[in-house]
Amino acid sequence: MRKLVDTVKNIWKIEDLRQRILITFLFVAIYRLGSYIILPGIDHGQLDALRKQTSEGLMALLNAFSGGAFSNASIFALGIMPYITASIVLQLFTIAVPYFQKLQREGESGRRKINQYTRYLTVLILCFQAPSYLINLKMQAASALNPDLDWTWFTLSSTVILAAGSMFILWLGERITDKGIGNGISLIIMVGIIARFPNAFVQEFVSRLVESGGGLVAFLFEMVFLLLVICFAILLVQGVRKVPVQYAKRVVGNKTMGSGARQYIPLKVNAANVMPIIFAQAIMFIPLTIIQMSSGNSTWLQPFMDHTTVAYNVVFALLIIIFTYFYTAITLNSTQMAEDMKRNNGFIPGIKPGKPTADFLDKIMDRITFPGSLFLALIAVLPAFAGKFGVKAEFAQFFGGTSLLILVGVVLDTLQQIESHLMMRHYDGLLNSGRIKGRSGVAAY
């Protein structure tokens, strides 16, 4: 406890870090405030049917991502997920479309252009998702709409408001990244998820205290299991396999340059972090949008509206495995790594430089990515199993899946950012060891 108090004091002493943390809190507060600003023409007291719809199934997960804004018919109801969906599409384009491949190779200027296209696509997606949300709102909570409302004008104006709300959230995330403590988009998603935790915790506690709920013993067992899952998620996020690299001495003229010391390439068991599960979840929201636009008549998509069904979890797990390989291939370019080692006169002992080194790295990544993707898929489907054991839907989301991994990953990254600022000013870190490993898998000094 003394260590924690001293660390907080050290954080407050560093002006730059203090300002970044305060700015982050300010932007987060603005985001949470916007989640309670209701669309014009809607009676907030008549949204019981919408809240009931978003209390279970896939709607509950979508509502969790928006921090409850979806069920509140808020201006932030669509949240950040349209931007995530657009990011998926653009990343696929960088593999399949030559023009975007060229942009990716152009460095920072190319990335700025891709980000610009991502924003354009986000607006286009919002133009479809916003009317879908309004149609669902009319079906579920028609009594909440003003009886004198002109539906055409309401749809047009609310679409603009919802689209502007999502883009404003994106702007907040970027400002947190630039002016705050970093990881703005991930932090926005995390705040939306964690905002639902207190209410879900209380509901689960109350439900377990009733005679049919198993009592306090069952609740304590849930807490122990939840802690074990969290520990497992931390291990998955931080797992690293080190590949030894020997840097040979170079002779230039009569001088010996460099050193023969051995170094290591840290290859993560889960190099893609939480991105595969976020991407897969965004894809699994597509049936929800289709059903909303078709007025709920697409019965063949109904199994994908419930995250506890076998069909949903099988498809979800397969998408996670596919996206894990896909995102790992984007994140780690074995050919570039092999060229960099060769350029710096480095080599992996027993492996020839050049293409054999790239093939060796690919082989290693395939071996460690497969179990990593399976573990990631396992954590993703744990909420469905928790629901089968009587855990309420809102609380079951924290037993795994996107919610848990985002919470673990973002918290570790945020702690690493703060740790780095403290270490640079020669202050003790947040842990006695002075190290915190974030999702990069590298200790911050």
C-alpha cells in the first residue's frame, strides 16, 4: 500500500504525465456524458422494451461495447464499432488490392492516406447502420417516439446525429492517443465495457443470494473462476518465445566493429493481441444489422443473434483463428526481419541468412500462432459456457470473450505507458520489480 501511495505521488510530480492523465480523464468523462444524451424526439422513460432487448443475446454485447448508449437511444448509440469494421475492410484491401499495397509501402504518408480512406468508409457504414438502428428502435420502442414525429425527417436528422456521434468518439480516441496516455480507441472501448461491470456485478450477486441461485458459495466460486480466467488471459497476452540471434563481428579496415553478443527476437505466442477477437466480433455483428434492416424476417440468421448457440460460437471461434493468422502476418514480416538481420551482419545460429532465415521464422510463428489462436478462441467462447451454468448474461461477458481480453490488454498497455514515464524520470515504477509487460511483450524500463 505504501508503494502504491508513493507511486501516485511520483505520478503527480511529473507535469507532463499529470497533464496527460487529466486530459485522458476529461475526454473519458465527455464520452460517458454523451452516452446519456438522448436523440431528439425520444422519451427516455419509454425505452423499457429496448433495454429488455439489449439485456441478453448479441444485443447485450453490442450494448456493452457502447457503454449502455445503445439501450439509451443516445447520440453515441453506434459507438466505435463502425470504425473497427472499416479498419478490417481496409486492412483486407492492403493484402488484396495493389493500390492499397502500394500505399502501405509508402510509410507514414501512405498510412495517413489509408486512415483517411478508413474514415470515409466509416461514414459510409454509418449511413447504413444508423437507419437500421432507428428501424429497430421503432419496432421495439414505438411508444418512446413523439406521436407528432415526422418519421422521414426524424430518420434523416437522427442518422446525421448518430453518424456525427460515432465520428466524435473517434476524434476523442485520437486525442487521447495524441494528448493523453495513448491507446485512445482501445481505451474508449474499454471504458464502455467496464462501465457495465458494477451493475452486472450487483445483479449477479443479488441473483445468487436467492434460494435458487446457489447462495454465497456459488458466487464466491464464480469470483475464483473469474480470477483464474483473468490470470490465463494475462499469460496469453504476455506470452513470448525468444529466438536467439548472433551478431557477428565485422572487420572494417584494421578495426573490429560491433560485438559478438547474442540477442533475442521476442516472438509472441499471441502477436496479434486482441485485434483478431475484435475483428471477429465486428463480423459477427453483421447478422444483427441485416435482421434490423429486414424488419426481423431473416429467420436463418436468428441462431447468430444469440452468443450462446453452437452455430454462433463455432463460426466465432473459426473467425478468431483465421484473423489471428491474418493479423500476425501483417504485424510480423519475416522477410523484412531476415533482411534487417543480414544487413546488420546478424544471423540465427545454424540457419543461413536470407530466405532460409525468413522460412525459419515463418515456421516458428506457425508453431506458436496455432496454439495461441486456439487459446484466444477458447477465451472468446467462455461467456457462452458461463451462461449455461446459470451466470447472468451481463456478468457472463466478463468471463472471457472480447470484454475480458480488451480489459486485460488495455490495462497492461496503460500501465506500461505510465511506467515508461516514471522510469525516464528515475522514479520507482508501479511494481517492486520496476517492470510492467504490456501487449508488446517487452518490459518497460
